[in-house]
Amino acid sequence: MKAETVYNVIQALPKEELPRLYRLLGMMPTTEKQVQKVNKRTKPITDALAEEFLRVHVFRVKK
């Protein structure tokens, strides 16, 4: 079977059947939600914020 034929068959499947196909193949499907998900905590932390966090949460020292 050619890869083009398999590709066309997969494209013709309804979306409800795709997770089952991936399970049969032993693969994890990538859904649109996973691709579009953006981590909101990607900003680098500053030294001042790190010190404040340590003061409050680790050492529990009041200002």
C-alpha cells in the first residue's frame, strides 16, 4: 500500500475515528488545542521577584 493511499484514507476518516486510529497505531495524536495552547508564564523572573518569593514562601521573613 502506498503512503499516498494511506494519507487519503486518513483524510477521509471522520474526526471521531481519528483517536481510535491513533490508539491502534500506538501513537499520541496532536490535537488543535494542544498546538494552540500557550504557556502564560513564559516571562523570565527577575532577581527582585525571586528574592521576594524566597522571603515570603521559603524563609517566611516579614518586611
